[in-house]
Amino acid sequence: MAESNELARLRAENEALRQELEETNQGVLALYAELDAQAEELKQASELKSRFLSYMSHEFRTPLGSILSIASLLKDELDGPLNEEQQKQVMFVKSAARELTEMVNDLLDLAKIEAGRITISPGWFDMFDFFAALRGMFRPIVDTDAVDLIFEEPVGVQRLYTDDKKLAQILRNFISNALKFTLRGEVRISAMMVGEDQVRFSVSDTGIGIPADMHDRLFEDFVQIDSPLQKRLRGTGLGLSLCKRYAALLGGRVGIESQPGVGSTFYLVIPVSLRTEASDD
């Protein structure tokens, strides 16, 4: 009799445990279904955001291009001379249109990266030619009376196999930022080997410097430095974020070393050869 009662009790406990497990399984399945639905909603929202950014960027580029063209025609006085005040106004329009174009381009690049539509086209190129092209690009816009733009001779780096256009975009952003936040002194660009298969590009300035608590956040989307100088400079806060994303596509990383009142160094470390199987041909 006792054994029969014990058996009945065990059967009852087993049945209760079975029902509990079944209910738990149903709850887990429901949770998975809810998570799948939320993931799909997030995916659709991300795709919509990327499409919106891409569409709006394209729509803005055409009228901005027209504004820049018209401003250039007016500045060149093809339709007649302008007085000094009119020249200032035309330059203001041209400068504002150029800034807006840069913002639109940043948004378009962000949309392309998030949509996975950015392609990397690696190839061999000479570092001396690469630095010479960058130097020539910035020469017309540097106030040499206040800031010296110095390109050091690459140390131990002669040729790279990577996407030179993406690399140039990263360094142009670093150099432009350095020039914006350096009122006097110098901006120095250098490249040197790190180990046997990596190269480090550095852009150092004698500018305002950046507090340590901002270093980790600088490469996030839409983050900008809170300073009186920044308030005079417009931008999307996407430049450094795009640099970080491009660096990852090139198999590398970005970083910063900075001290307020002393200056900053933004750096990029990438492989000498993006594909180890690449040859010199």
C-alpha cells in the first residue's frame, strides 16, 4: 500500500513537472517569436533610415551643386563686375553651400555603409606620390602665416596595397579637423611601420586639445567637441565616425592621443597589404 502511494505521488510530481516544462517551452517559443518580430522591425527601420538618408542626400546634392556653380559664376564676374560687399556675399553663399555639400556627402556615406553598399578597391600605390597628392590638395586652403602643414617623409613605408581613396578620405578628415582646431602652430602628417605588416598614419596638431573623457566618444555618430571654437564650425559630427568605419573596412583601427591646451594626434593603423595573397603585379 505504501509503495502504491509513493508511486502515485511520484507520478503526480512527474506530471506536474511535465506540465511546467511544457508551459516553460511555450513561453520560450513565444519569447523567441517576439524577439524575431522585434529584430525584423529593427531591420526594416534600419533599411528605411538608410533609404531615407540616401534619397534625401541625392535630392540635396543637385540643388547644392547648382548653387555652387552659380556662386562661382558670380564670383568670376562673368555677368558683370561686383562691388566689395557683393563679393563678400557671394563668398558667404559659396562657403555655406560647400559646408552643406560636405554634410550631405557624410550622410550619404553613412547610408551606403549601413546598407552594405560600400565597395573596397585595393591596389598598389607609392606612398611618396600619395602624400604629394594630399599636400597639393590642402596647399591652397592653409594659412601658412598661422599654421604650418608638414608632411614628413614616410619611415620604412614605400608602397601599400589598400584602397587609396578610402585611406585618403580618412586622412583628409583628420587633417581638416586639425586645421579647424589649430589657430597657430603646426599640423604634422607622418607614416611609419608598426611591426612587419602594419603602418601607422598620424596627424598631430598644436591645437586646443581634447579632454580625456571625450576620447572614447569621439568616433561615435553625431558626436562633436563642446568648445567655443566648435560653435563657430558647422558639421554633422559624422566625420570621425565614418573614419572609424572606413578603417574597419581597410582591416585597421583609429584612435586619438590628446591633451587640452597642448594638441592632439589622430592615428590610423592598417595592414600594409589588405590581402595577404596580393602580389606586386
